[in-house]
Amino acid sequence: MDTKVKPNIENLRINGQRLWDSLMELAQIGATPKGGVCRLTLTDLDKQGRDLVTRWAREAGMTVTIDKIGNGFMRRPGRNNSLPPIMTGSHIDTQPTGGKFDGNYGVLAGIEVVRTLNDHGIETEAPIEVAFWTNEEGSRFVPVMMGSGVFAKAFTLEHAYAATDTEGKTVKGELERIGYIGDQEPGDHPIGAYFETHIEQGPVLEDNEKTIGVVSGVLGIRWFDCTVTGMEAHAGPTPMALRKDAMLAATRIMQDVVAAAHRHPPHGRGTVGMVQVFPNSRNVIPGRVKFSIDLRNSTDALVDAMAAEVKAFADQVAKEHGVQVHIEMVSSYPAQLFQPECVEAVGRAAAKLGYSHMPAVSGAGHDAVYMAKLAPSGMIFIPCKDGISHNEIEDAKPEHIEAGCNVLLHAMLERAGI
């Protein structure tokens, strides 16, 4: 009969100053003059970052395993090590003009959870693991979310190995060069549940003055290229009624991209971010306009409905203006709902700890998208200043950093058992 008294974890909190100090120390590796971080994946700076993080893990009594795509798994044993680990993590590679928190916070929050359990002598039933995933950002190699994608069998290890950067260097060669090509087959690693803590990278939490975003899922994305072909002609002699103005037609379609998002609230997103005009001359009626379309929503059905509406409107515009319109899909990312049990665990932890919170969705991709295909998964958002990310001025408040990690601690303990 087990007579061991279970510890009271209601008042358990992480060491916010220690977590903040760790974030600031990691941020010195690749620090930029504007206060950001440039630590591209599989560079010498990435190696330094990996070395520091794995050293901290070992100092916290964790074992470290690296798989063949360079993903790192830092494990704290449980009472029953036959159980799959309760995992958290993110990435430590950055954009060229990255910040201190994107990705890094999720990894170091996991290490702080372990340090806190160590401080209080708390043993979990299942093991606890902290992961860092290779090349989440995709700023040096594509595809994005490479390490977690290979782990989840979204694409093959060989495909990832063959990816090259602008200098022709391969992923496999760079992994070997920095000493982070491990022996474990990606995916040969069970997961009981997965949580990821992240800055929101958007303005919603700050705008609503909430500390915690309880993330229900990640928006589905469809990217299209739209080409409108009319007839270039002299801007002076050509009467308005006789023009085939590609720009005029294109701008009507662009406006409908935004309108489609408004027609499908609250999570509809419609963006035109790139425009090319031919011949791009001041006194020539544009003969061809090519532009990007980015549509997003919380379910694939909603994204597809938005796309169908935009295409139908484009056909109408083509007839009205006597132009040709061709819309081609160039990329598609399915929406990913997180499992209710993990979403609810995050919500319960935020409520128990007394933090203001609200439902949230992620408009950006994260490694949790792939993990959700393998195990129950959830995400925790905290605000970032002005919603700015992928920018050297990215910032977050220490009290929000601490709050998100406390929620992570309690959500993981609920799943891991004590």
C-alpha cells in the first residue's frame, strides 16, 4: 500500500526572475544592436545556443537525446518511466531580425518548470520532457517547422537533409558540422501530451488586457497567386471606356480579399502583401498585375469558403472589365484544432492561478501543429508589446513571462500526475 503523502501544489509557482535571467542570457548569443537576436538555424551561433540550453538541462538533472534531424529532448524522469512523457517545448532558432522571446520562451519555460519541480522535491508519475525543434523559423532552410515536421512524418528526413541555403549548404552537412546530428530516428519517441508556451505575436491579448490566451487551435492557411491580364496602353489618348486596365480590376479583387475575411468573423484573415505591376510606368495603363492572396480562418471549411467567394468575384470582375484573371494556389496549410482536454487544462490552470484569460487562436504556425497530430496538445499565449514579433523590438513583460510559465507548470502537472 502506497502511504506516500502527495505534495500540495496549489501554491506552487516558478521563479520568474530566474526564467527572465535565462532568457536574457540566451539572448546574448546572436544579440543585435537594436536589442534583438539573429541566431539562424544550424549556424555556429545556433550551436552555442543549443550548447547553453543542453548544459542548463543537464545541470537540472535531465538527460539529453538528439535525433537525426537535430531535435533535442531533455528528460526529467518520473516514477513510472514506462509512461510516455508529458512534453513541452518550442525552438531557439530566430529570424534574421528576431526577438528575444519567439520560440526561446517556450523552451526555457520548460526548463524552468523542471527547475521548480527540483526546488520543491516534487516527483511526477510520468516523465517530463522539454524539446527544442530544429529550424522552426524556416529563415535559412525550407520547409518551416522542419524538425517537428520530420518528427511527425509530414515529410521525409531525406527531403529535409537535402534542403540548401543561399550558399548551397545542406541541412545534413550543417547538422554534422555543428555536431547536432543524433542517432535517434525522428518520431521514435512517444509523447503523452504536448504543451507549448509562446508570445502571441499579435495584438489581441494586449488589446483586451488579458494575461493568458487559451489557444484552441491554429488557423488554416491558403496562399494564392493572382494574375490579372489586360492591355497596356497610353494613359493620355486611351478613353476610360475603352481601357482594359489590369490594375483597376486587380484592386477590386484585392478589396474583396479583405472583405471575404470580414464576411467570416471572428477569425477570418485576408491579406494582399505582394504586388507586381507591368510595365510599371507612370503614363502607361497597366497591362498585367500579379499579386499574392493570403486567406486564413479557424477551419478548413471556412478558408475554402472564403477562397471560393474570392474566385467567384474575380470571375465577375474579369467579365466586367474585359480582362483575364488566373488564380493559382501555391501553398496550403490545414487548420489544426487542439485537443479539448489540453485546452481545458490550460484554462483551468489560468483560472486557478487567478490570471485574466480569454480564448485565443494562433494565426501563425507553431511546432504544436505537428505535435497535435501525434498526441493531445495545447498552447498558452501571453501578450507581446504592440503585438510585434519577427522584429528586433519584440518585447514582453516579465510578469507575463512568469504567468505563462506558471500556467504551463500547472497544466503539465495535471497531465503528468503527482
